[in-house]
Amino acid sequence: MKPETLFYIIIGIIIIDFVIDKILDSLNARHFNDPVPQELSDVYDTEEYERSQRYKKERFKFGMITSTFSVLLTLGFIIFDGFAWVDEIARSISDNSIVIALIFFGIIMLGSDILMTPFSWYSTFVIEEKYGFNKTSKGTFFLDKIKGLAMTAVIGGGILALIVWFYQFAGDDFWWYAWILITIFTVFMNMFYAKLIVPLFNKQTPLENGSLRDKIEGYANSVGFKLDNIFVIDGSKRSTKANAYFSGFGSEKRITLYDTLINDLEEEEIVAVLAHEVGHYKKNHIIINLIASVITTGFTLWLLSVFVGNPILSQALGVAEPSFHIGLIAFGILYSPISEITGLIMNFISRKFEYQADNFAGSTYDADSLISSLKKLSRNTLSNLTPHKAYIFVHYSHPSLLQRYRNLKTGF
């Protein structure tokens, strides 16, 4: 295959992916005004429903602008040999392959972040502010940016440097070493993310003794779930939107509640939400997802090892001298159709897991309390109650509110 042919394939993949995504977005937007199902008629009053409609439409239009800018930027960068230009800069600074790769990706990451920051700013301080969601200060916004870039540079840069080093001494067999490295890192982050990373951005405090903690611990004991670590995170520092999540294994497992969740829901509803999270643990969903992630990563790295050394990959992006980092960029684009397929599969499995966790909560605690909590959370985030089925299939990792309601009423 000629580099020119591969170049057009890369351009075609980017455009087709964008067009399909925008068709789905538009199809979903056309159903914003569908009648609200009778089962969900109590989620919004008239005023709140109109507000949710305005929010959905504004986010849709903004998403179209943002994604169009992003894809045009990517296409322009490829067509006008942007990768070759950045590669020249990196090679002018060092002749070490690892350093070149780090500088190359560092420039692209920083440049992309700078160009997309105005969109992030508008989303946070105009749209989210307009609808009462944003609680982030301008100082926190930029501090989060700096922390995020620093973490990416240290952690991402460290992993990238090791992978390039593996490639230098192991050649096409580098993928084994990279797979082991990424697997260890993934397991470590699953274990200690809440303890090591979250505190860099948020304050976590143990849930104080009282009625809520007693109810949570009482439920955990009733289903044989040992739970010593219950934390509250200051989510209200950035947004009014609520959440809760489970993390870690063994002695490191913990449940984290957003303070907004505690403020928005009744105690029985909070326990129902946590019962759902316990359901994920009891059904081994966390382990299954981890294993699936490790297998997918291994397959991707193996496929990368087959193609990354081919000079045509670099030449297709306008770089005459073959290199691992340019090959990685080209491969990432070419792999995206496979990634879309695996993403569809993982979302399908995830939705099945959500049903199972809902059923666990309904059978071991109270289905009505979980339904009530889901409705409140949907109302408080101005969620779309009438998403299109195709959009759900492609993009949703969770079933829609209506699907979860019907499952909880009839599914166990």
C-alpha cells in the first residue's frame, strides 16, 4: 500500500466517524420534544421541564460547534503536515528516541489543551453557570488544568517513556512488556485511585457517625458486605451534580458519596444508591470489567506491534523518517473503527451490569427508594427523558431512566 492511499484512508476514517456521530446526535436531538412517558411524568414540573429542554438544546448546539472545531483542527493538522512539523521541533531538541517522543506528545497535548480551553471555559462558566450547575471558581478551573497537565506529564510521560524503551530493546515483542506494565498500573489505580489521586483535586472526609452511617452499615452487614471506609467528597466545590462510586479491593475498598448526593436525597434513597454499588461488587462486575480492560489492552498492543514498525504509517502523516511515536499516532486513528466496535460491546455489557446491580438493590433493599433516587438525580441534572434508542445503544453505558424504571418494576 502506498503512503498516499493510507493518508486518504486516515482522512476517511476521521470524517466518517464524525459524520456518524453527528447523525446520532441530531437523531437524538429530534426526540427532545417527544412526550414524556407516563412513568416519568413526576420527574419534572412544567417549569423545570421547559428548563431541561433549553439546557439539552443548548448543550447539543454547543457540542456540534465544539466537535466540528475539533475535527477540522485534526484534519488541518494532518493535511498541512502538522505532525511532521512537531516531529522536526522534537528532533531539533534531542536525538534520543525517548526524549523525542516525550517532547512530541508534550507539544501536541499542551497545544490541544490550550486550543480547547476556551470551549471548556464557555461550557463551565456560561452554560453550566446559566443553569445553576457550576460552583467552580476561576482559580479552581485553572488550578485543575495545571494539576491535570502535570499528572499527565508525570504518569503518562513515564509510561510512554517505558513503552518506547521496551520497543528499543525488544522490537516487535515490546507489547508483552507494555501489556504487563499497563496491567500493573491499571490494577494499582483501581486499588489506590481514591487514596492517591482524588485528594489532589478534592477533600475527602469519613462519613460522620449518625443515622445515615448506621443505615449504610446496617445494610452492608445484612448482605455480608464488609465496609469500613465510607467517605464524603466535596463535589459541591465544582458542581451541584451528585454522584457516588465504589473503588478498591479488599481492605482498600471504599464507598465515596458526593456531598451533593447527601443534600439532594433522603437517607433511604442514599442507601438504595449504595445498594446498587454493592450490587456491582457482589456480582463481580468490577473484576470482570478489569479483566476485559486488560484483555482489550493486550489485543490493542499486539496489533500495534504488528504495524507500528511499518514506515508507511509515518510516511502517510508526512514524516519521512519512521519512528514509534508517529506510527503510534497513525495506528491510533486506523484502530478507531475497532475501538468503536469494542466500545459498543463494552457499553452493552455495562448496561446489563447496571440492570443486575439495580435488581440486587431492589431485592436486598428497596426498589421504590432506588427509583425515587434515580428520578431525583435525573431532575437535578436536567437529564433527557426521551433519548433515541440508537443513541442509547451507541453512547450510553447505563440504561435510560425509563428502561431502569421498567426493569425495577418488573425485572426481579
